[in-house]
Amino acid sequence: MLQKLPLRLLALVILLIGFHFPMASLGSENSSQVLFKNVNIFNGTEDRLYENHQVLVEGNLIKAISAGEIQTRDDANVIDGGGRTLMPGMIDAHTHLYLNIAGGVPNMEKATWEQIGSRSVHMAVNYLLD
């Protein structure tokens, strides 16, 4: 199923997997393992795409990146990335979700907080699915 997800949604899934593992497991021998196979990697610091790699995440940390096979425990969760690209998260540090509409929002000055919140949630979902 994951191999059919759009890149942004795959990134969200990866982010949510990261939140699934408790912070207390960092450095623990029993940390959960997730192995992403068949992924390209853009690390954000080089003008290069590392193709057909594997990434091992243990707890909340990236433990290994390799073009070859990475050994995992028997209980590791293995995800086939389907040739999609993993990259550092991109963060928009300043946005006005409510205002992001062509031509602005008519009668914005009369909007209730509930209307602003509802529209902001709608626009946030659109950001993730585009």
C-alpha cells in the first residue's frame, strides 16, 4: 500500500511512525526498528540523490543508511518505499493557513474564530495532499 502513496503523504507516514516510538526508547537495546528499503535519499546538504538505498530507524534515530543490505532484528517493521525519495522534513515556519486562497478571503474581518479554525484545518489538509 505505501508504494502507491504520494511523496508528501509518504513523508507524513514516516513522521507519524517516528511519533509512534516513545522517546524513552532512545539508546535502548529494545528500541523498535523500521527498515525503509528501495528508497532514494536526498540529504539536503549535497546536490546529489542517493538511489536505491536502505535506511534503518531505531527508536527515533536513524541508525544506518546503506546501498547494500542492512541487518535488522526479526521483529523489525520493513517498509518498501517503492523507489520514492526520503528527505529531511520541510518546514514552513510562517504561514497564514486561513488566508491562503486566490484573491484573499471575502469578509475576513467578520469571520468567527470557529470559521477561521475550520478553514485553517481545511487548508492544512490540502497542503499535505497536494
